[in-house]
Amino acid sequence: MTTIRIAGVARAFGAVAAVRDVSLQIGDGEMFTLLGPSGCGKTTLLRMIAGFCDLDRGSIHFDDQRIDTVPPHRRNTGMVFQNYAIFPNMTVARNVAYGLKARNVPAAETGDRVGRALRLVHLDGYGERWPHQLSGGQLQRVALARCLVIEPRVLLLDEPLSNLDAQLRVEMRSEIRQLQQSLGLTALYVTHDQEEAMSISDRIAVMRAGNIEQLGAPWEIYGRPATPFVAQFMGTTNLLTGQITATVDGRTRVRVADQDFLVGASSAAIGSAVSFSLRPEAIRPLREGEAAPPGWAVLDAQRTRIEFLGALTRLDLALGGGGTLRVATIGLPPQALGSERMRVAYDPAGVTVFA
Ligand SMILES: Nc1ncnc2c1ncn2[C@@H]1O[C@H](COP(=O)(O)OP(=O)(O)OP(=O)(O)O)[C@@H](O)[C@H]1O
Ligand SMILES: [Mg+2]
């Protein structure tokens, strides 16, 4: 049972403010992810929790215990790194037993616990192997077992999958998620991969330049991005800027170059500039003569590109006055799209408007 409470922490390295002023709470048994581009401060924040990086300001608590003043080896955190950090001159079993030895756990109990940890990560029977005999995925499982064996209060994972190939990454992320859930561990996960973050997390904090830009459940962050930065970082989107020309029935008409868009309600006045995010998959191509669903906006456009990706087909449409609108559709083979002149529809209520 561990909650993490981070209050007003900051850390600078010389002139670089790595973490500016971060406060957040992670619930017991929660999988919480720090997501953001390279250099935004994810690892620094994780290392503050592990005890490998001092705070300039703020405090960190595990439950009611203040831990930022406690030395790292007494915080009882387990950390998994991108590069595994497995000792090459020790067998798998001795690697996993390492933390127990440091804690003076008796040999018999060590054997049991190492066996259990290896079973958890599906490496039963690998104890006597040497690291060079293992694949990348197996090495990362050893690193995970080495953390789990000490029964940490908090599991910290820093880009644990980025050295693995794409398919293995997808498999391992769901294994990590299942393990974390079945053990009820409080975990902090760091990644710059937005899909990985969404698939694995209860909640995500999107970081930018040392601050949290948005915090929420994956679907909130994807579906209701708070800023243009988050909208663009979380997958592909059409980020458009135009001028409000009218408000009609609680909806707003925005002129972008020579093209009108209908978006949801906006508090901004007529004539003011506004940005909005329209996801490619929220735009539906209409077939010849097909009517749009009631309340949807329709655009006439010239198709300039088709990219068939199997399950998904991506289209580029030329907007009036320049610019491109990206569309993604499933279950629609390219030959069903008809002529290059086409109509698409979207629900204005699904557009995120940035005031
Ligand atoms: N020990 C250090 N000395 C000097 N600068 C540092 C140190 N550690 C981090 N920084 C700087 O602090 C900033 C944040 O670094 P951090 O490693 O936390 O980023 P990150 O989000 O983990 O990035 P990445 O995705 O590339 O791992 C960067 O500008 C980095 O160069
Ligand atoms: Mg990092």
C-alpha cells in the first residue's frame, strides 16, 4: 500500500531547469506515466523519487513518510532502466538475488524468492544461464525480476522497452501492465512513446520543458488535449488556426485560409483568432450520394494522396487556400473512395478548440 505525493519539486543543472515546479499524487496500485519529448525532465523526476537526484525545492512522500531526505537504499524502490543494467559476470539467478544479498536475506529464503520472481516474469528454469545467452526481451525480464524480488514499495521504470524491437515492445508492455496490476504495485513509468503510454497507464502526465502540461486518463489526454502541444504530441492531428466569423446554434464558424470549418462552442468573440485540433480519424469520407449524419459538418475537398496501410487508410485533402487536411479511415479500401473530388464529414462537437 503506497501512495506517492510529490509537492512543488524543482531541480536545475546550472542554467538548465530540468524540473521546474511539479506537484502530483500517484494512488496506491496506480500505473502512472510521465510522457514527453527528450529533455523535458522525465528521468530527472524519476531519479528524484529513487533518490539519485537531489531536490532544489519541494518534498516527496510515500504515504505519510517524507522520503526525499532518506538515502536511496532505504526508500525501497525498484528501478528498471532502458539498458537493463544486468551484471554480465553473474548468472541470471545471482543477478536477481543481488538486492536480497545486500539486504542480508538468508540463503534458503533467497532461493525461494528468486524462483518466484523468475516465475513471475516467465523465466522459470533460466536461473543458471548467463546474460550473454539471453535475448533483449529476456534480459529486460531479468531486470524486472531483480526489482520485484525485493518487493519494492514503488516500481520505477525508465523507458524499459526502448531497446527492444517494435513487436516485442508491444508484447512486453502488456506483460508489465498485467504484472503491475496483479501485484497491485504503485508504478511510475517513463516513456516518450505516446501509444505505449496510453496502452499501459491509468493516468498520464504530459511533460514539457520541466513542467506538467496536462494530467489525466489516456482517453482524456487524447480526446481533450488542453493545449496545442498536447494535441500534437499525442498522435497525429490537424492543428488549424483561423478567424471566428460567426456563431450559429451554439457552434462556431472558423475561417481557415479559404475554407470554413464548423467547430463546437467557443467563448472567443467574432473576429478573434482561434486554434483547433481535428483528429484524422474523426473525419469520415462520404461515398457518392451518401448523406452526413445529422449535425455533422461537410467539407468538399480535393484528395491529393492515398496511403493504404492495411487496417488503416490515410488520405490527404487539399484545403481551399492551401494547407492539407489529414484523414484516417478504417475498413475503406482505396478503390471505394471514388473520384479525387470528394466529400468528408465530421462532428463539430468532437473538435477541440483552444481559446
Ligand atoms: N546530471 C546532469 N547534468 C546536467 N544536465 C542534466 C543532468 N541530467 C539532466 N540534465 C538536463 O536536464 C534536462 C532534463 O533531462 P532528463 O534526463 O530529465 O530528460 P528526459 O525527459 O528524461 O529526456 P529523454 O527522453 O531524452 O531521456 C535536459 O536538458 C538534460 O540535459
Ligand atoms: Mg530520460
